[in-house]
Amino acid sequence: MRVASDSSASTVTSPEVPVASRQDGTYPRPQMMRSAWADLDGTWSFRHDDADSGLGAQWHTGLPEAREITVPFPPESVASGIAEPGFHPVVWYARTITGDDLAAAGRSEPAPVVLLHFGAVDYRARVWIDGRFVGEHEGGHTPFTFDVTALVADGDSHVLVVRAEDDPHDLTQPRGKQDWREDAHAIWYRRTTGIWQTVWLEAVPATSIEHVQWLPAGLTGVDLTVRLRGRVAAGTRLRVALRFDERDEDLATIDVDVAEGATSVQVPVPVRRQRNGQAEDELTWSPEHPRLVDATVSMHDAGGCVVDAVGSYLGIRTVGVGRGAFLLNGRPYDVRSVLNQGYWPDSHLAAPSRAALRREVELIKDLGFTGCRIHQKIEDPRFLYWADRLGLLVWGETPGAYEFSATAVQRLTREWMDAVDRDASHPSIVTWVPFNESWGIQRISEDRAQQAYSRALTDLTRALDPTRPVVSNDGWEQQNSDIITVHDYEGDGAVLARTYADESARERLLAGMGPAGRRILLDGSEDLGQPVMLTEFGGIDYQPTGRRENGWGYTAAADVEDWIARITALYDGIRASTFLAGSCYTQLTDTMQETNGLLTADREPKAPIQQIRGAVLGQS
């Protein structure tokens, strides 16, 4: 391995390698960009298959009597053009891949391999091209890719068909907040079936970069793992070049021999070079200063020619816990977060537009929050890009299953591993949450098998990513957790102030039953001095345009003045605590029957933003 000096460093400067941190938020995979790709979203053919007869009727060769749907909006949603939210466990899609699509994807002699990418299809997908089977994937929230080179080699028109199966009554499927009843009830929402994230084509060389993952190695370096696709020729080298535009500085260039399959390398970032010891603060990422480092990762053959290159980015920061505090870049940081369901009234789990993902991050910050907890959803990577770019802490959480069985364990574990693998490079993600409120492990307080499952998945998360804290079971019944979290919907701020007042209150809370009548720590789990956070509270119902018959919250406000006063009192109670290390208000937006958001379902503030922000921050 060689670290090039500034004078000798050379980087890939091809204009075909985009600068990832300058993108406009449209590219589906923000941390591994190529210049050419074909967006397959838009109008597709569509059919329900309630009788599950499509396979026997040869629908994989083309859909007869089809309707039109707008992808990637789920067929339950208005935005899709279908808007049928009932039980439809099997659905089919079809679209023609044209010569223009293949040209936009960049298919050429230097890039002959054509890849078909799916951002997410809920829950099980099978894919054909021109009637020939391509492959299948299980897991409704994570991406998958097929090599379709041989299937699109001849001609300029090919029929792409997708069959999606999503049984609303199969409780072993990780489903998050998607309702198993026909009509949404309580805290669950309309279902999202089938394609709900971008479908796209990309052409790559026969030997190419498949995945890059950045993990911080302290504040002066990063650990990079690069997975490769195809056969690697002898003498192939990997080059990593980091640049920090904010200081107009090339930070590091490293060359390393390429191993078959995957290559790992630590890239030092000499932040103190020709500077005093405070220079690292000019480079680190935080919500207040979301500094990103541009990266180019390229493969070179034995003669030095570029085989493949991608644009990427990273943030240099550390997160952890210590002495009862959450630590960001080694210093205590008060996590002021809001619960975000990531659900829109007209498009459900799919954002109504790519611009809406950026606006979501901007609204959260405008309201005075430094973070959000993405609740029971693996969010679109483009949301995470804007969280990285604009500066927002994110808690990544798996969508839960509702049954404990071997099948449920296998399905959730596999999907969670894929989610961590996809998102571990994002500096905005600072905590992992594999379970919420004992969903899927409802008898964990007494069932040793469920206790073992929770411990195992928590430790597996640490094995996949040792750089972030892990919450074993958000809300209650925790063990082996790096942060102790509590859900408390008490509506009186003075009561909150007493419950979380001081160290004696902390001891009472952790030794007894929590606010929901559940143990905070499982029997036998020791209080090791972890940070304690109130990760669900608030949930005040306020409906500025008139009360809905089915609208609800955990408590209710009479008018806007009462609503602001209640929020202020709850935050005053939290601010009075001497031990709480962070909080998460429920919730960002109204979501279907839940009318307890700070914003309406259409993202309109229920009061002037400065008033809401003042309540959150304690500013009059």
C-alpha cells in the first residue's frame, strides 16, 4: 500500500465520474455514482392477480387487459393511478425496455454488462425479460440487482415483467406499520404492495465496483471495503482519492492491490498536516457543520488504465456513548429528535417526489430538531443523502414482523443485514434499532428464546457495524443495549419533570416498571450507566381545520395556543432532567388516523414554524 504525497498524488479526473456530494438528489444510489443510468420509473402496465392465476396463464410473457400504473407509487395509493387499498396479495407489472433506455444506461463496448436495479419491492419479487426468468428476491425494504446482459443483447425492445407477492396476513414478513386489517386502525397504516422505490438500468464494465462501504476509523481516517463484480485480472490496483472542497484540499490518495471478491483498506486522513491540533474540527461532520468529503474509487489494470470508477462521499465523524451521554465526535451531544413515519397521504411509503425527500429534512431542521427516528421503515437512500448533506442525525430502524418463529427470525435477520450493509456508509445514521416495543418478540420478558433472539440480533448488528450504538428493543424490555430508551406519553410536563428529575428518579425508573407497564430492563439485565433517552413522547392531537371523527392522539389540545403550551411544558419537563441524554417527539406529521403531528399529513405546519421551534427549543 502506498499513500501518495500531495505533489505525487494522482486521481481519476475523467468527467464520466460524477462528484457525488454535488448531485441533485435524483441518483438512486447516492454513495456510488456513475454518470450514465436509465430511470425506469413512470408508466407501466399493471394487473391485480387475486386468484393467483397469472403464472399459469403465462403473464410473465406480457400482461393481457392491463391497466396503467405510475411506478414507483404502490397500487394502494392515489399517486399510482390505481388507488385500491383492499387485499390484493399478488400484483403484476410490465414495461418495455427500449433502445433509448439501454443507451441512457451507458451500454457500450467499455461497459458491456447491463444491470437491472430495484430500490425496493414489497415483499417477494420475481422478474422476467421477454418471458425468460431473470431472478427473484425476498425482502420488501432492501435493494436487489440482476445481471440482464444476455437477455437484452439482441434488439432494441424487451418486455420487462415483475410479479410481486405481499400477503397481508403473513405475520412473519417484516412489515413495519403496514396494517394487516383491510382498513387502517390504531397506529397502523395502509399497505404498500409491490414496487415502491426506483427501478433503473446501469451499464458497467465486465469487471466493476459493486459496492463501497465507509466506516469511520476515529477522526483521522476511514475504513473502506470495496466489493467487486467479475473476474479480477492479475496486476489490478484499487485507487482511493479523497478531496475536501471546503478547504480546496486533496486529503489523501491510496493505491492498493485488489483482492478477488472484496478489498478492505484503511485510508488515513492527515487533518493535522501543516496545521495545529484544532484542525480536525474543520473537517468533522455534525448537524451544525455537515461537512462531506468527496471520494473517487477506481480500479486500474496492470498498465495503469482505468477499468472502472465511481464517485462517492463520506463524513468523518464518530458516535458512541460514555458516562451517561451520547457522544458525537467524542463530545456529549443532546439528541433532539422527532419520530418520522416516512408516510405520505397520496403515495404511502414512497415519497411523492424526489424533492419531497429534501424538503422533509429541511422541515425537520427548521422545526428545531437535530435528528429523526425513521420509524419502522428502511428509508429511501436519497433521504439519507439529504440528511448527510444538510446535517441531520438519523436512527435506522428495521420494520418489524409480528410473529416469533424460525421463519420470522430468518426473514427479519436477512433483511436487517441487507439494510445495515446498504446504509452503513451514511454519516447521518448514528444509531441502529433492530427491535421496537417487543414487536415480534412479544413474550420476551419470560421467553428465553426471544431473549436470545434480541441479544443475538443486537450483537450481529455490532458485528456488521462496530462504529455505532445499538438499541436492543426501543421503548422497554431491554437487554444488552448501548442506549436505554423509554416511551412515555404522559401529557403533563410537570409529571415528566418528576419522572426524569435526577439520579434517584433514574434508579427508580430502571429498577421498576416503566410508564407503559413494562420493565425498562429485563430481569437480569444490569444498569451499566448507559445514556437514557425518552425516545417516544408527546403525541398531542391537534386538528387546526376541524376535528375528524377518527383522528386521535395520546392527549388532545383545545386550540393552537393550548397545543403550543402543552408542547412547551413537555419540553420544559425534559429540560429539567439531569440525566436524560436525548429525546424523540411523536411525531413529525399527521399520519392517516393519527392527528398528533407537528405538521399536517401534507407537511403544512399547524402553527407558524417559529412558534413550534420555540416550544421545542424553549425559546419564547
